[in-house]
Amino acid sequence: MLFLVPGIQETLRVNGRAAVSRNPELCASFAVNGQAPRVVIVVRIESVFFQCGRAILRSQLWSPSLFRTPAELPTAGKMLAEATAGEEGGPAYDAALPERMLTTLY
């Protein structure tokens, strides 16, 4: 995993193994406002490195003048539809997303 913080050049790299768990007790330990996640990701860390920011600096990753506008990017529904050959996602997914995010946040 690579952890990036907007505006910070250095990154934190974590090497290891990860697995998805549905363990009810583990999921319950991450509950917020009484709502537990359906799954959690368990990470077994093998090594951690701070990476210098040269690549981030050269890429101009945090340069607002290079940011794309939302209109230039595919929507979540479009990406999901492409990834699932149209079985999920699409315009209906995008239309329902704002309300779904509010009602299922916690």
C-alpha cells in the first residue's frame, strides 16, 4: 500500500499481505454509530518505508493547474458498468449514489 497525503511530497509504503474478512467480531470492532462494516481488510505488515518525494515532485501530482475537472473523468457508474460488462452500474447507479452515500455512510 502506498499512503499519500495531499500536499505532502513524501509517501509511506507498507509491504505485506492482505485478506478480506467477514469475521463478525472483527467487523463489530470497527462499528461507527452502531453500524459495523460488512467486511474488513486485514493487513499483515512485513515492512514499512518512508519514500522521498522526488517522484511526487517530478510528477506534479499536487499541482492544481494539472487537475482534471469532474466532467473530464468517468463516473463511478460508468466505471462499474465497464468493469462488469454492464451488469452493474450505469446512469441509474450514478443517479442513486448521492442518496445512497448519505443513507449508508454509517
